[in-house]
Amino acid sequence: MHDNQPRTITPDDLPAVITRYLTAHRAHDSATAVTTFTDDATVIDDGNTYQGSTAIERWLDRSATEFTYTIHLTNAQQTDTAHYIATHHLEGNFPGGTIDLHYRFTLRDDLIEHLAIES
């Protein structure tokens, strides 16, 4: 892992904080999900940037109610001890109806410092 190329890992090998976030996100539990982020965390989703706990909690609340969808973890990767990618397949009533999204996590002090969600 010294070449900064992601390597495939099992979903069970994702850090506990990522698993906790993903579980809360799937359950639409914004109160739990926000506790997995640092106070100064940044989330980038759908071209928008959300900075800090308050903005991230609003984003979580909105994303939990905007569309109805199923989400399945299809792949997990690790670049180094602080960088992970969780790929999800979503199907639902959003434009296009189906998409694979890459959740790119950066960790700091066992919390999520940065999350970028990309197709």
C-alpha cells in the first residue's frame, strides 16, 4: 500500500467508524451518522460542499428524505490507514433510477474528516 493505489478489502475490514456511518446512513439515522464526523469535517455530494457538523446534519436529514432508494455495498478498498472507498449500488426514484456511487473517506482520530461521494 505504499504506492497509494487502492487495494480491495472485505467490507468487514472497513474501520468501525465507516461501518457505523454506513449503517446509520442506510437506516436514515442522521443523529447517529453525524457523530461519526469530526467537528470540522467536509462532505462533498452532488456538486455541493457541506462544512461542519451543522451543515452535515442538514445534508444527512435532506438526503434521508429526498428520494426513496435501496443501497447495497458492492466493494470496499483501502489506500492507506486514513483513506478508504466504499462503493454502493443504489436503485430508487431518483433521476436515472440506478447508480453506483463511490464514498471516498478520509479519517482523522478515528472519525471521518472528509467524505466525497462520486459516481
